[in-house]
Amino acid sequence: MVIVLLVASFFGTRAVTHSANRKQEATGVRPNTVFINLAIWFVPLIIFSLVPICMMSFIGIATYVYIDEFGMSEQAFNFIFAANAAFAILGPFLYLRLSIVIPVRNIILG
């Protein structure tokens, strides 16, 4: 997926540069292609950073909420957090195994 985005952004950059050259010929003023190239890379950066930002905020706030607000012990929180990580790893494997036997539509819709 990353390779596809890199290739697409390369061709998009070339298209922007060519259109900028045409605008320069027509108006005599060439737009700032460095800014345009940064904008092409900035949008995917923002899109792909949203999921890790959510995960890091969950990790940062979960300790406070479970230990201070709910009164859970540190050791119990560690066990629950480890179980959460284990199920996050096992979930896709279980889905792949079940999708062989059960139709995917039934798995998704419940």
C-alpha cells in the first residue's frame, strides 16, 4: 500500500509540476511547487497518523482511568492490558480461520 502511495504521489508531483509550467507560460508567474509538493505528502501523512494517534491516546489515558478512577490495582491493570494486546493479535487470525468455514458477510453482520 505504501509503495502504491509513493508511486501515485510521484506521478501526482510530476503532473503538478507540468501544470505549474503551463501556468507560468500563460501568466508569467510560476506557483510555488515546493509548497504544492509538501501538500501532496502532507495529506497522506495526516491520514495514516490518525490511527496511531488514537492508539497512543488510549495507552496514555487508560492507566489513569482504570487505576485512579476505577480503583484497579496496578497488577490487575497490567493483566487486562496484556490480555487486550493478546486479543488484538489473535483477532485477525481467528477471523482468517473462521472466514474459511463461515461466509465473511455473516461474520461481519453477526
